[in-house]
Amino acid sequence: MLVSMRKTTKGGFLGQVIIACIVIIIVLGILYFVKLAITSTNGPVATSTQVVATTTPVVKAQDVGIKDVDNGTYKVWGEIVTMVDGRFKRGTTPAKDRNYINSSVSLYAIGDINGDGHDDALVQTATSLGNDFDYELHAMTKMGDVASTTLLKIPVATGDVRTVDDIQIGSKGIITLSLSIVPPNGASCCPTIHATNKYHFNGTALELVATSTAK
């Protein structure tokens, strides 16, 4: 009788353990499926990246003034020089200084040459390396606070331009230049043709519109 009672007690304890394990498994399974249901309902957790918008400052055209002309940077006789009060000089004399150069603003006119509604400038520079002068015409425009120049070739019907004697900028951007011109095969020192030509500035170069020449 005693032996039978011990077997019954051992078997009951083992059964309780098995039942407890089954209950735990069932509970864990229920929790797992509940978690899946919640995740499916809410969807994945969204992440956001804040994008900071950047803006590029708009550079606007401005009026060219006399100070811009007198303190501009120009390409003269193949060199880049920056004027101070309308002049640039390097060296003392051509005989002592190999890189001697003496340049100045000799003539200019202010007006709208590109049709943007702001004043630009046409500037003639006179440059000496010692033995001769070279006269060159430049277009000056200004964007933001920066004035920049473009070296211009002056188209003529015949010969080569020696000097610009007068500059007129019309209200519609028509540029009138009074020119002293060296004829073909003529001496560069002695222009014998005088012309009054009209031009249009296309943003980079002068285009000849009309010419009137007289010797």
C-alpha cells in the first residue's frame, strides 16, 4: 500500500510540471502573436531627415561710377593692372627698369551699353612702355559690388584705330566713337583717317552698325 502511494505522488508532480510548461508555451505564443498584430497595425516606425534648404544670393547689376573707372582693373599691353586714382606705374624709367610700365585712364563715358537698365562705362587707357603709347578701349560692367572690364577690339572699315577721340553712349545703347585711324601700310604714329562710327555692344564685343569716314 505504501509503495503504491509513492508512485501516485511522483506521477502527479511530473504531470503538473508538464502542464505548467505547456501553459508557459501557450502564453509565450499568445504574446508573440499579439506583438505581431500590433506591429502590423502600426506599421514600421518612420524616421525623418530634416533637410535644410540653402539659397544662393542673387547677384544684381549695379551702376558703374567714376570711382570704379579710376580704380578699375584693365588688361593693357598684355598685362593686368589695377589703377589707383586713374593711374598705374611700375618702375622709375624705361632705361633703369626692364618691366617699366606707365598706364592711365585717358578717356571714358558712362551709360547703359548692355540694356540692363544700369550704367556701364567705356574706358580708353593710354599705356607707355617707354618708346610708344598704346591706346586700348575697355567695357566696364558691375555685378554686385564688383566692377569688371573687357578689352575691346574696335571694328573699322579700313586701317587700324590709333585713338578714340570721343565716346557717346546713346539712350538705346548705340555707341558713337570718334576715331583716329592709321591707314593700311601707314605709320602708327600718324593716323590720317578720321571716322565717326556707331556700334552695338553684344555683351562681349563691339559690332559695327554704321560708319562715316573723312580724311
